[in-house]
Amino acid sequence: MTIGIFGFGCVGQGLWQVLHETKGVRADIKKICIKNPDKPRPIDAAYFTTDPAQILDDPDIDIVVELTDDPEAAFSIASRAMRQGKAVVSANKKMIAYRLPELYQIQQETGQPFLYEASCAASIPIIRNLEEYYDNDLLTSVEGILNGTTNYILTKIFSENLGYAEALKQAQTLGFAESNPKMDVEGFDAKFQLCILILHAFGVFVEPDEVLNWGIHRLSDFDIRQARSRGCEIKLVARCFRQGDRVSGWCLPKFVPVGARFSTINNEYNAVSLESAFTETQTFVGKGAGAAPTGCAVLSDISALRYHYKYEYRKFAQNTAKFDSDTTEINLYVRYQQEGDVDRADFTEISEHYASNAGNFLIGKISLGKLKNAAWLNNEQVNFLAI
């Protein structure tokens, strides 16, 4: 197999490393397309080009590996490569989440495989398992810790008593978090992964903007003390589930009791838990960040192409459901500064209310539709977690 790569950042270098250390995959990297030719890189400069045509128009290259951080460029690369008879492997979760219907259609038109195991939960082979092992099982729920950066930050907060800002800085120093960590800490990254998993678990295409996401960016010492007082830690959890002909999903920080399944998932690790009618509950755990784990997931897709593997999307063919989260109710902890910051009329029920000089909160039931449109989400003094 002859490979052309777009992008040579963390994942690209991880792929280079695992490809040259493994004995099981015979594949040659011919060209690597990058944006900045002057940036120092750890391999021979002869591999690099700034001209996409040197990969896309080269008849010797049969696999294009797309590892850029630009969603629009990534879609252009993937769609053009498939239309030119090349298989494509990608890790660009934002591009995939937003363009899945189009990418699915191009696969049907061209017959070319488009694989993206590395886009979800890094080293955990969750898409392959959903496609193959669970293709005929009646899944009811997929729930997971899907972002290694936020899980690392939360682990440091609860295991080493660091503040949020200090834990974030440490994650940035180690390369787990970007200098602008918005995609991770505000829950977008985990939401994009959830949208991809919804298709493979339930056969439903979901527009990412329909899925509510909230992160750990407003987490305060008060919230952390409340979690501890309840015998809980905090985890950023993405969840989707099916009820009848309706699929719902969200990505929110959540109080998780100490000793519960997700409370044991620490540092940059991810976990995905599946519930189904036939196999009940199964949980997959693996590293969710880092060059080698994600590069290994990319290599797994390259290896599968030796056998002409492609996703069959059987759940899409079987599907009779639609995505609709607006009427789904969740139990919510909402911390605020002063009365009037939160509109109580948005809640169908309020079960607890606490007020003190240190801080205020209420706990109540609210529909995701009301929560998505709540004006108080724009108040910087307000934070919330699922409970």
C-alpha cells in the first residue's frame, strides 16, 4: 500500500512512529502535504510538499490519510480523493460530524471506503465494534468519556486538589490541551464524536448544532466542593439513547459517584459504555489523547484496507428512528450568584435549593429544549451539571 498524508502534527507523527515500529502492516508513505514548509520536522524534508496535487493526482498513491485541523480543507481532500478512486482515512471529527451525510453519499457513489476510527475515543475501536459486533444487537444507550483533555484536567482537580486554571495549564504544558482549549473544555470535541457514534449505533444522521453541549469552562471551587460533599467526582459525559422511534443525546459535565464505573477512568483515558437488549452492559477503556494511541487507531484503519474493508452502515438501513432531544428531561444542578440569575419557570420541578454567602444552587428537572434556549446560559456567573 502506498500512502499520502495531509498534515504532520501530533497524530501524523504518531502514525509515522507506529507504522515504522509495527511488523504487521506493509505500507509506504510517499508524500506528506503540509502548510508551512519552513517548520522544522523530525524526518527527511524530501517527504514533504505544499502541493495537494502531488498526492491527489498521483496514481501510485492508493490511500489518502487526512490529518489536518481544517474542516473545510479536510472535506475537500476526502471527497476529491474518493472521487479519484482512492481510499480515505481521517481523524477530523468536526469535519466528519458536520459532513457525514455528504461523505456517506460519496461513498455510495464511488464505492471507495472512508474510514475514521481515530475520530472517536482515540485508541478505543468503538466504531468497528458498533459496525460489526453490534450490527444486529438492539442498542439502547451509548455513553462515554470521550475527551482525554477534560478528563485529565478533572482528574488533577479531584486527585491532586488543583484548581481548574492550574489543571488546565498543566494539560497545556503536556500537550493534551491546545493554547485555545475551547473545543475540548466547552464540550464541542466530545459532541462531534457523539454525533458520529449516533449514526453507527442507531442509524441516525444528526446535525451537531441539534445536540446540546456544555463543558467544564465555568467550573468553580464551589461546584467542586458540592461534588465532594455528595461523594462524587465530575466527569464530562456524552450520552445518546433510544426510546421507541426517538433518539436523544447530549454532552454535559456530570456528578459521578465515587466508585461508579466512570469515576475510575482517569487522566487522558477514555471510556465508552454500551447497553443493549442482548449483551446488557459492556465498557471499553483506552487512552483518549496522545500521538501514539491516535496514530495506532489510524494505522488500524490502514490495515483494514488491506482486506478492502468499508463501513456497511447497517443500522442506517435498519433505522426507523429520528433524532429529537427537546422533550428529554434531565436532572440538573445549577449554580448561580444571585436570585434572578436563573429563570425557575424553565424547570418542570425543583427538588432542592441552597443559598449561602459562598454560593447558591438549585437542583431540578428541565427539558433539553428549554435548557438549549435558556437565556441564563449567557450569564458568566451561572454553571450547570447533570446530577
